[in-house]
Amino acid sequence: MKIAKNTVVTLHYKLSDAQGNLIEESREPMVYLHGGYENTLPKIEEALDGKDPGYETTIQVEPDDAFGEYDPELIKIEPRNRLPEPIELGMQFEGTPEGAGDDDEPVIFTVTDIAEDKVVLDGNHPLAGMALRFTLNVTDVRSASQEEIEHGHVHGAHGHHHGDDDGDGDEFRSVPLQ
């Protein structure tokens, strides 16, 4: 079966920077619903559209088509006492950037530095500003179920799970930031 709208694609990937330095390699396969459901980067969908299981390719995705350019406006310095304790590097909080309106989407801020009484929060995606290389290896393609199409994502093994009940602590905390 060829990859097309409303198919479920299973693939393994390697993610590197533009110089070929490995950033991440899938241990478990990535499974997504193909066809503009925003379950993966549009450039990945574009590269895989019409392909069969067994297809392999490497594509380079520029920042504008990946995680955007790095925005220094998304760096915040907050008083430490405004955030829950214990505070640790890498913790994430949901907030709104300065100057955001009521209709703007919240941003996930990551703790990047901790001082005695201040905390540095970065609202940029960790891969913002980077050109990325994806090596993709399609292992399976199947028709999506009607429920998957209605929900806009894959269900079942390696698909979407509601909530974060795996105990790994990667849930986001919502904290009002100013």
C-alpha cells in the first residue's frame, strides 16, 4: 500500500543536525496519521507521499519548515519564588510570551538556568534555529480506521495515548508567567 491521505505510516528515523551530528534515533517506530493532520512535519509528509514500505530517504528541513528560527524574545527571567519548588534544569512550564494576546497559544518554557533568586526560562523549541536532517525508513503502511481519521491521530500501539500515565514525569505544569 502506498502512503496517501488517511494512511497510518510506521517508520524508523534518525535525526541529525546539518553537519550530520546525531541528535536522536528512534528506538520504537514512529507511527503517524498521514494527510495534513499535523502529526509530523509537513516536509516529512511531502517526502513520503506516494511511497511504499521499504522506502528510505534522507531529507534536510530548514528551520522555517521545522521548529522555527530562534527567538530571543522567548527568553524570560522569573523570580524563583514564583515557581514551584524544587525547581530543576529541564523542567517545563506552560505560559504566554510577553505581549501575547488572549487568542495566542500558550508556549512551553524550559528551565535553562537557575540562580539564587532567579530562573531563566526559554520558550524556544530546543531545535529552533537548526537545519535538521531526517533519515527515514518506512516499515509499514496501512489504512487508518474511521475513528483515527475522526480523531486526527493514530490509536493503539505506538500511537496516541490520552494523558501521561506512564509515570515518566514529563507532564507539563501550568504556571502563570509574566
